[in-house]
Amino acid sequence: MSATGSVSAARWNPLYRIGGTAAILFVLSGLAALTLYVLNPPPVSGGEETLRFIAAHKGSYIAQQLLWLVPSLFGLIAFVALLVALLPRSPSLTVLGFAVGAASWTALLAVPVTSEGTLSLVYLSDQYDAGADAAARSALIGAAEAFVAENNTVSLAGVLTPLGILLISLPLARGVLPHWVGWLGLATGTLGLASEALRFAVPSLYGVYGPLLWLWFAAVGISLLRHPVHGSAVQAPTIPADDGTMDT
């Protein structure tokens, strides 16, 4: 392995602080969204029922969707900080975990459909509530049904999220951050994959996976906030030599 240079450890401290803060915001946003969901749970089926619900609870519904969606950006930032922190000791697994995790958060931002709804339904609800004729309302209900069905379908992002956590936790369990955070991530990722695979057979698994996901992000956030060091220099991310082997 050939080093590409060295940088002062302190130069990465702002990234660790930003990544740690983002991880904490991920948890707080999820808790806020859950609170709104408990107070005003949207329908899980029925296009017309969903459109009527949104019309009656528009502000709460929009807030819920934003609080479920925006944390994807926080998750991406936290994974960038983990990439920098873990890369020197375990480049191969760290890059793999980051790539999968980043893909999941990017997919959630690119296709803004959460398991609890989508902002696209707000527009349909406005059109429905505006007093469209029978034919137009029927088309709006059909479109809403399609979004509702998509919400109740296992998504690629839903699978990639726990897989990314599982992969990034392999180097995390023996890296520079507390090792127990990595073991917690391994448990979280494994349970998350099982929850997605058994989403309709054993939906209660989500009741365990969700809190465990927030617990892991909180642990990652606190670890990153406490991670900044004040040594004179650390080795910069390195590129493996082309010798047919891979560092893990």
C-alpha cells in the first residue's frame, strides 16, 4: 500500500462534528415524524381515503413527509464522516459500506416516497379537494392508489439502508471509534434486512428495527462528536497497491 500523503488530524475535526451532528439530527427528525404519525396516522390503503385525509390534515402530513425524507441527507453526511474516520485502517470494507449506504440515502432523496406516504399525494389531494368533475376525481383516485401501493412495496432503498449499515459496521467494529458501536450496527443491519425480507409476514420486526436504527445513529453521532483528536499528523486515505490483495 502506497501512502498519498499525510494531513493534520485536526483538519478532519469539522467533518466529524458535522457528521456527528447530522447523525443526531437523523434521530431527532425520526422521533418528531413518529410523534406526528401517532397523533395523525395516515391511511395505509385506499386512494380516496388518503386524499381526503391529506386535505383534512395537510400541514401535519407535509411535516411528516419532510421529517421522514430530509434525514436521508443527514444519513449521507454521517456516512461520509464514517468513511474518512475508518478508511485508513480498513479501506476495502469502508468504501464498500459507504457506497451501499450512500446509494440508499441518495435513492430515498431521488425517489421521495417514504413508507408512510409521499409529497406527490399533496398535489393530488389539492386537485381532488378543488372540486374536479367525476372523471377527473376517478383519475386522481387511481393515481393515489398507485402511490399507496408503492408505499406498501419493498423498495430498493429499504434494502440498501440496512445492508449499508451492516457493511460499514464491519470495519467500525475494529476501527478507531468504540467497537461496541460496530457490533450494534451489525445487529441493526442484520435485523433490518430480516425486517425487509419479512415485511409482510412479520411486520412487528419493524417495531424493533426502527428504534435500533435510531439507537445506532445516536451512538455513531456521539462517537463522531467525541472522535476529534489533536495529534500532530495522521496518515491520509491510502490507495491499495495492485498486488492482487485487498485490505479489509
